[in-house]
Amino acid sequence: MQIDVFIAEHFLFQRQWQKVCTYAQMKGIKIMGDMPIYVGYHSADVWANKKMFLLDRSGFPVLVSGVPPDAFSELVNYGAVHFIIGRLWGKMGLAGFWAVPAEAKVAMVGNWKAGPRKAFFDAILKVIGKIDIIAEDLGVITEDVVQLRKAIGAPGMAVLQFAFGSGPDNPHLLHNHEQDQVVYTGTHDNDTVVGWWDSLGEEEKSNVGLH
């Protein structure tokens, strides 16, 4: 059966990856990986646990989750085994998420729904213990998201490529960084540092130089 091929491949990957993780730990290196907060419809998780997801009688999704359109428009235990630090990807959607009818062609027709919030992290703590999490709190962030991040003790993020296009209150500027933040030059949504620098005008480059 085709599924046996995937099982064998996954087994081999698990064994090889565990060797990489063990070696990294011996060298004092912490591996960080992204932890998507949503499960893909075509994933093995949905296939094997249909009753746990909002599907219709034919097995198709009723709602899909995400975030409302912005400037980019667009299993925790498993993760804990694969990396030491997890970056919780998705603008902290466990506080609240944007629910869109599955048949909708655009995300604008969705609406906000409350997420599981701190109860989700309490369940993780109870089952597998404490894990280090970095919260992706980028974009439009509401106060409830800030409070959830602080409640679970997760640092937020700052991105240097976002820092120099506005005024002195920009939270990504160096003098506005907070102690509980992890600072990136860019994320998967950004250009490379070289590409970003080459795209700047002279005034922006001068502003970067002042810092």
C-alpha cells in the first residue's frame, strides 16, 4: 500500500533527525522550528481524526481558519521532539482566529472567533511539560494577544527590516526593543538582507546608518 511507503520514509527520517538533534545538543546548539497553529486539510492528522475537525458529511471542511487580509495578503508533542525551541507561527491565532466559509473565494467574508487561549498551553504543560516558545506577534496585534503571550511566558518578535520606514515609535527600532523579544533581520515573509538593502532609497539607507 502507498501509505506503507510514507510510514517507512517517516520512520527513516525520524531516526536520522534524532541523530542530528542529539549531536546538536552535545555541541550546545538549540534547534528552533516553526509550529503552525493550524492543521492542513490534506494532512494525516485530519485523515485519521475526522471527528475532531469541523467537516461536513462528505468530509469537506465547513470553515477554514486564518487571519484577515493584511499587508502581505495572503501536534505540539511532535514539534517538541523535533526541536528545542518552537516559534508559534500565525500571529498568536490561539487567542482568536479568522473563520472563513470553506467555499468563500476571498478571506474578507470571514469573522473572528475566540481561540482556546491559555487553556491550550496549560494542557501542553500538563502532558509534556514546559517547552520554550517564541510567539509570532507581528502585524496588527490586540491587547488580548499581548496578555496571552505574557501569561505563557513567551517572548515576542521584532524584525529589523520593518524598523526604518516610519517614525521613532516604530516597535522594531533598536531603542524600542523589549527584554522579552527575539530580534530577526527578517522572516520568511521578507526579502534577504542584501535584497532588502539594495531596494532601499538613499534616505532610508542613511536612516539605517544612524542606528
